[in-house]
Amino acid sequence: MDKILEAAKAIALARRNHAPLAALEDPPADEAEGYQVQRALHDLMLPHVGPLVGYKIGCTSQVMQEYIGIPHPCAGGVFQKGVHDSGAKLAASKYVRVGVECEIAVRLKRDLAAGEAPFTAEWVGEAVESYHPAIEIVDDRYVKWETMGAPTLIADDFFAAGCVLGPSVPRSSVPDLKAVKGRAIVNGEEVSHGTGADVLGHPHNALAWLANHLAADGKGLHAGQLVLTGSLVKTLWLKAGDKVRMELDGLGVVEAEFK
């Protein structure tokens, strides 16, 4: 356990100081150990980032799996102080190297308890209260992320740095999520696009993966929690002054500016 805590402390220190993280002295040996470090990190970060309010799922699309070089989804935490409303103006200096992703976020209306597993896409879809067009904020807080390895990236919440949410859309009003087209627009120019089907075939498949992933460790999802289901586009790295707009057909628009 000392190894787990020491890794979590090293990551927490780098995050609080907005300092690029070099390779850990004693990195987690595998992804399971990476999630142990992540849980310890969450405890250490709570005074700085507020309570855990949900999760992000990374590597849910082929474009992201190929980009990161990890062939399966990974999960990270979303914290209260990292969640912003559309139109937010955020300081680029608060991140090491800020990036954004175009996502469909879900808000749960009921718990998904570990004892109910295994979960299917249909099952978790019934637990959703509403959806949001979302900008996931990611942070490349590494000296060289390509050399860190999946266990360490998982330990550090898999690039998670918060999100910006557009207005909620009730489940009864959403279009076919597979067909939803998302467009990523930076400084008025469309730079990328994708569809809901790019997220493991359907965003509810990603949600089911997360529920089963947590259940395997005896944990559940809870009513009111937010889940970022994964990016429809490859990560867009930004510079200070950039304005971002994500348009998701039938779900709306979300905007942010990084000053």
C-alpha cells in the first residue's frame, strides 16, 4: 500500500503545482494497480477539487484508441470544481497543456449498484435522466505522455481535467444517439467531426462498460452523477486565446474560451 500512496502523492503534487509529471519512481505495475493509485489520488485531491461528481470514459472510439495506443476504454474521475457551464472563460495557465474533446454526457436518475451487474446498454440507458452536449477538458500534464504507459495514465485520471456542459436535454427528447453528429469548432473553424456511433457503437455501450468496470471492484454509479461517455473526435490541443464550440445535432451547443 505504501507504493500506491507514494505514487498517488507524486501525481497529486504535480497536479497541484501544474507541473509536468515525469515517469514515476515506482509506477503501477498494471492497470488494476493504476486504478488503486487513482482511488488514493482522489482522496488526496478532494480538498482541492471538491467531491467526486462522476466519471469520464477515455478511449471509447477507434480514433482515440489509435491515438493513445490503448485498445480498450479507461476511466477517470470528474470533480465538482472542474464542472463548468457553457460560456465559461477558463485560464489556459491552469493547465499544463490543455486540450478538448467533443462528448455526449449523461446524468443518471437512479443508482446502478454493483450487485445489479452485469449491465447492458439497454439497462443503463433506462437509468439515464438527461443528456448534455459537453466539452471534456483534458490536460497533457506529462513530460512525454507517450512514454508513461496505460497504468500511470489511468492512475492520473486518464488526462481528465473537467468539463463544460451545455443545457440538459431530457431523455424523452433526445434523438438516436448513434446518429448524432458532433462538430468541433475552434476559433470559428470546424476542425473535426464524428458521430455517437463512434463511441463503442453507442454511448450507452460506454456507460455499460463503466458500470461493469466499477461493479467488478464492488462500486456503483449513483443518481445525479455525471458521466462523460467518450470523445467523438481526436483530442484538440489548444493555446491561450482559443474559443471552442461543440455542436451536437439534437442535443445542442456548448462553448468555452481559454484565456
